[in-house]
Amino acid sequence: MFDIRKISIGADYKNSAMHYIVGQNVFGDTYKVHKIIRDPNTGALRVYLINKKQEITLWKEFNTSMPISIEFNIDF
């Protein structure tokens, strides 16, 4: 299994797609993107957040009918 580093949602990657990156601050720095995981049963991508109390929350889910670009972590 590969770790997902970034997903981009939308047909126009450069101009109008939404980008979600692991470690990205959201909601005025009260949360960070913790993990991006693909559901093995549905193929949907789920974005989880973590707050300063280390509580993890499912934030967004994108189904496979949406145009999605995935970047994986590459460790050399």
C-alpha cells in the first residue's frame, strides 16, 4: 500500500482544482490534514483531520466519479 501525499479534486488541475496535502493547516490552523486514505471497498478517497488534542476526524470523502489526481509519498 502506498501513502497518499496529496489529492487534487477537479477537472482543471492548475486553475480550479481543490488541493489537499497531508500536513496542510485548515480552519485557521486549528486542524491539519492527517491522512488521505482510499477505501478498499468503494475506491473513495477520505481526508482525515487532526487537531491539537490529537483527535482525528473524517472531514471529506470523494467518490470515484469525480476527477481526482493522486500524488504518493516517494521515499528514496
